[in-house]
Amino acid sequence: MNLWAALLDVLILLLAALLLGALAERLKQSAILGYLLAGTLLGPNALDLMPSHKALTTIAELGVALLLFTIGLEFSWRRLRTIGPIALGGGTVQVLLTIALAAGACMALGVSGRSSLAIGAVVALSSTACVLRLLVSRAEIDGIYGRNALGILLLQDIAVVPLVLVVTALGGEGPTTTAQIAWDLGRAAGVAGLLVAALFLLLNYIVPLLLRAKEAAQNRDLPILLAMVTAVGAAWVSHKLGLSPVFGAFIAGLLLAESPFATQIRADVASLRTLFVTLFFSSIGMLGNPAWVLENWTLVAAVVAAIVFGKAIVISGIARIFRSSPSHAVATGVCLAQVGEFSFVLAEVARHGRLIDSELFELIVAATITTLFLTPYLVALAPHLVNAVGRLSRDGARALHEEEASRAATEKLVGHIVIVGFGPAGQAVANALKEDERTTVVVVELSVTSAAAAQAVGLRTYIGDATRAEMLEQARVATAAAVVVTVPDPATARHVIEQVRSRSPQTPVIARARYHRYYADLVQAGAITVIDEERAVGFHLASTVHDKLHPAQPDAR
């Protein structure tokens, strides 16, 4: 391969992605749409200006690993535990149920059993790179449906390895008996455990010995090198062990998230992540065949509709089973109603195993790219669905909660403080208020784990969604001295404030704004005081700098 030719292709692709991404942003769309379109136009099935597109695909795969590494830096083990059982239980049920339903539909249309299972595996995965990028950019990753989506996506990424093994076996190139398949799956799980253990020992015991040295602490280049060696090295080792490269990169990010260099590493690798992720989405676009799609647009549209509505319904139902409110369950389903980037890997394996022919492969690729084009709109639709479905579910469930609300209304609960959300911010508020024995604190928390923590310290706790009127009625916001909204998700916080103001206009509401851009929204919703975290941190930093530069002089008297 000519290196300079490949570099020229990278330059042309990045230039096209820049121009079309900027055009998409100007039209108030996601830049990801521009990246996908750039790859489609320049790819081998359109203008064919990228002769080294295979090299670009390899570079793009590295970009996905780096993206998952930075996501791991954001979500430490401690934070992942707060996601709850929907990650393991909900994600597993979603993958298995989606495979079963998609395979059943294909068999009803005359597709063979093995091919149907392979197609089901392809459809089961959603787009980790696309959805998480959009949720983070919209500051919705900390919302209820954002955490639900994260948990399911992480399980899907873990499931890539066993799904590849299963699809390979179905194609006749791998193990053909159930026992052999089970052995390979067990071996993959064991290898994954060894990889996690090795990374844990390396990053927690060996690397700190080097980075604690004075020379390392003074050299900012070393943490950057640590990040790149860890991310790329973990991805390479994971690949060599027969696992998904993104699995190793993500685990490495999780482990590094506990280090004191995590914040600096996140900032330093952000630009590289942008470069590689742009190449990744553009390389996916290159797989598209516009001429074939135009010839078969009705078939593509039907398949896309079946995927979007089918996955939205399945995932929404699973989220409801795992105790999400109807509104957040629907939002979770809509966010994940696409086919993911790793589905291309499964589709290639299925094609090589002769489970699908070229026509079916073209259909899968076209449907996948189309759902990725729709994903920015689906994620943008999610918060509106939270509001709309929330109103409908409140109206429909009102009769079911009349008895509970009536019983709560008889309680002598007056002049208390209602804390919505019992994360670190809510716990800090509760600890400060507990010093005043005259103040009664009531907590409203959706997470069972966080609610148990509130109950453990003796606080009256209601488990449920505070955007629902009946939950606020149980907490007696009408007679409360104040309501403190500590949830980090701005959309949820705004809905809670609006509900409180509609039920009890006289009750003062104090809220947090994690990002400054949402400050005005929360004030407009009805909060009398909004703590702007970005400004508060800025004031605290300025005060700290001032104290360091001008330390207080001891009293000479």
C-alpha cells in the first residue's frame, strides 16, 4: 500500500467531512450526518475517489476503540454500578429477544433458519459510537433514559464476541456442535476475565510507580503517552486474544478513570478522538451503494421501518420491566432504534460463511446506514417523548394511585424539605439539613440503590419518578418549605420544576444546573434559585487562586 496515497485519501475524506459536517450544523442537524454523507459520496459505489478505502477502514476501527476508551474514562466502575440491573439483565434480554423476533420474521419470509439467526444477530446491536456521542453532546447521558441506553449498549458491546462466534459456527467455518460453541464462549469469557485482571494489575500497581516519580509528574507528555499506549495496547491485545478490540479499550478507560490523571487524559485525547471518530463514520458511509438503494427504495424503507419500530417497542418494553417509567422507557427505546456499527462485522462474517448473499448484504448495509442517518433525529426526539408520554401516563395512572395519594395526604407532613435525587449532590444537601433537628427531609429517588442509601440513614424516602404528579403528591410538595432538585439531567430537572410549580406555585424550588447553558431554562421553568455549577466552580477556582497568591497574614498582635 502506498503510504502517501493513503494519506491523501485521509485528507480528502476529512475535507469532505469538514465541509458536509459544517453544512449539516448550519442546517441545525448533527454533523454525523455530514460525515456519513461524505463517505457515501466519495466511496467506491459513488464517485469512487478513495482507492485506499480499506486502509481507511482499519484506521476507523482504531477510532472506535479510542472513542470507547474515552467513554470508559467518563464512566468509572463506581459510576457504572449506579446504572443498575438494566445493564446486565436488560441488555441480555434485549439481545436475545431481538435475535429471536428478527429471526422469526425472516423465517416467516422464507429465509433459512441459519441465515435468519445471523440476521437477527446483526439487527440486535445498536450504535454505541453514534448514540453515546449524541447523548454526551446533548448533556443527556446522565438522564434516566441516557443511563438506560448506556447500560444496554455496554452489554451489546460485550455480546459482540459471542455473537461473532455463533455466526461463524452457523456458517460452518467454526465449531458445529453445541458443546464446541459453548466451549468457545466459555473460553472467550475466561480470556476476557484474564485481560481485565492483567489491566487492573498493570494500571493500579505498576504504572503508578512510574507516574509518581517527580520527573513524570513534571512532564505532561507522559500521561498522554500513557493514555495512547493503554488504549491502543489494550485494543491490540484484546484483538489478538480473539475478543472485540473495543472491549479492551473500554476496560482500560474504566480502570484509568480512577487515576488522578483521568481529567487531564480526557482533555488531551479529545482531539485525537474527534479525528478517528470522523474517519469511522465516513468509512461506514463508504459501504453504502446509492444506486442500489434507489432501485430498491421501497424494500429498504420497509426494512428500516420494521427495525426502528420493532427495536423501539422491544427495548421500551424491557425498560418498563426493569422499572423505568413509561416516558423514560419509550425514550430509551427510541434512542436505540437503529442498527450499530459492529453489525457490519457480523454481516461480513455471515457473508463469508455464505449465510447471506450479495443482495441481502446490500440490503443490510443500506438499512444500517439509513438507521444511522435517522439516529440524530431519534435521539433529539427522546426528550420530547419523555414530556409527551409522561403526561399521558400520569393521566392514565392517576386512578391507580388515588389510594396512595389519599393516604399520604392524611400524614402530618408540613414545613419539610423535599430532595429530588439522592446522588452526591442530594446526599450533601441531606447531610447539611440533618444538623437541624427541627427539619424533616423527604427524598424522592427513582434508583432503588440510591433510595436504599437514603433509607439507610433514616430519611423518609419515596421510590419513583418525580416528574409524575402523584409522586410529588406523596411527598406533599404543597406543604413543603422548599423543594431541592439535584438531578443532573437538565430535561428531567425542568420537568420536575414545572410539575412542582403546577401543583404548588408558592413552594420555593432550588435547582442545580450542571451546565451554564441550561441555567435560563431552569429559571424559566420556575426555580427561584439555580446553582450554576460551571460558574460556582469558576468562583471557587478564582478564590483558591487568590488565596494561593495572597495568603492571609497572621495577626501580628
